Amino acid sequence: MYTKHQVPWRTTFTTIALLLISFFLLSYTSSPPRLGLSPRTVAADGDQLQQHAAGGLTKRVTDTYSKAHDKGHWLHCRMSMTKEEAKESNRGKSLESPSYLQVNGLEEPEGWNPHDASVSQFGDNLNEALRSLSIPIDFHHESWVHVHEADIFNDPSWLIDGSDGNIDDFENCIPTGAFFHNSFIAEAGVIIADNNYAVDPALLANAMNPNDLATHIRKWSDAVWMQWWKVCHEKGEDVKNVKYIIRSKINNGETLNFIFQAILNKHARDAKGKTIGTWDNRITMTIKEDPDELYGILGSPNGAGAAYLLLNHKERLGLKIINKVDIFVAEGSHEVKGIAVDKDTSETITLLFHVTDV
């Protein structure tokens, strides 16, 4: 039988510090923090970009946008493949997440504190869009915070499926302070990224090695799938019924740069406008009319998270694909004149990805 091991004294002070930080994060259930940390974010992408001169910024974004376009194309192609075809196209390496990341249950053994939250950061910013899509305003907010020290097994499958496992192959790990706050409307197939701080940037922020094991639940795409699985089973809904993935209040500088570049490219081609408005005046990109721009957004940090959610969970989700994205703000408008991100733009733009069966 597996027995919890003693906590090494060398980690005590770090653990206490992280728990104090996490105390404030847990107040999210009553007063959402304005942390503005996006999935898969590295430190201050947007701020670093803004510090470059205009010429250097344009060249850098053009180069990285081209890479994002290629990545988005790669992701889009593989979303439509079976998991066997996707594996073959990936040089024989499976793109499916491990079995212990296909269902919920690993979060507590690996030091996460899961609880229902009462509020979200997006507030009523999505209500206009949801009503237009005939979606009930009935959110379930799920919050996971990595606050507990735990023994992390190299292969934790046995914790989930009850199989025989090597209970001596583990590392004692301290909490990272990472968190995943997401919202769901299970009946309508809606997944909303609200406020997320993934494990790798959390490790870096705490001067820890990003290669440390820490927990197997590291990426937004896996964490939000596990949360979706949990919510659907609690509410008796079908996990395959994913219809919309919403990235709200985006503040990832690189993602915003790519959104602006895609809008400028589209406007240069079709002259249909480059002002991001509220839902009724949104900008829409589709695979039929705007394939290159859609690829660019899918290849962004926030877009790729949505794509990997579909790509890494085919066995339980089935074959799903993103062929359309809506871009809008909650109020006012934003005319895209360039790719630079300012403080008035960050956390105002939302991406709504439409998910369909292949």
C-alpha cells in the first residue's frame, strides 16, 4: 500500500511562502484578482515587444507570425485526422495526452486544490455573444490552484485506473502557485478560458527549474479538458458536445500581435474593415474565406491552446475541428492600425472559436 512520505525540511520555507501567496489566490471565489495571466504565457511577452523600435518590432512579429501561421496550419490539418493518422504524421509519436490526463482525478493527489468558484473575471462581457448564439447564461466556474506539496509519480496511471504501479518511483515536489480558473456551460458545449497561470511560467517566476516534474497537469489544454470532463459528469452531459471554445480578456502580447497582423492582412485583401467592435460588429475569419489568417490565430499561444484541447483528446472527444473564429470586444471598439499592444487594448479582446465535427 502506498504511504505518504515525510516532507523534507529543505522545502519548508518555500512551501510556506507559496501557501501564503496561494491564500490570496483562493480569494478568487469572492473577489477575482486582476492577475491577467494567460495560458502558456512566458514572462511579459507583450511588454518585451513594446520596448522595440517600430522597425524591429514589425520584423520580429512578421517572422514570428509566419511561424505561427505554419504552426496553425499544422494544427488544423491534424485536428481533422484520426488519432492513428495524427500519430503517423507526427513521426510515429502519439499526440494523445496520457490516460491520466484524459479524465479528472489526478488533481488532488498531485497537490491541486479544486473547488467551485462563484465568480469569473469576464463578468457579463460574453452575455451579448451567448444570447445571440441562443446559449443560456448558466455558468459553472471551476478553479484549481496548485498549493500542496505532494509525491509526484513518474507514471501516475495506477492512481487513476487502479493498475499495478511502481510506488517507489516518485519525487517529492513543492507547490508551484499555478492555477486554472475556467468556466463552462456544459449543456450548450461552451468552454471559457478565464484566468490561467500554467505550471512552466509559475516555475520560472519562482526561480525553479521549468524541467522539474512538479505535476503532470502542466498545460491549459489538459487542465481545462479534465475540468470539462468533471463538470460534464457531474451534470450528466456528454463530453463530446464541445461547440465553442472562448478565450476571454486576452492579455498575451504575442497572441494580440498575431490577431492584429491577421486583421491587417485580411483588410489588405478584402477591405472589409479593421475595427474590432462588440459582438454585432465583430470580425469573423473562416477557413473558406480567410485560411491564412485563421492559421495565424490558431498558431498563437491562446489559439494553439484551443487546438491542442481538441487534438490531444480525440479518443474521448471524437474528431473536432475549428474552421471559424469571431473576434470582438465587450464595449466600444478598437481600430487596428498596427501590431503594437498598449495598456488600453490588453484584456479587452475575446476570441470565440466555433468547433464542429469532422
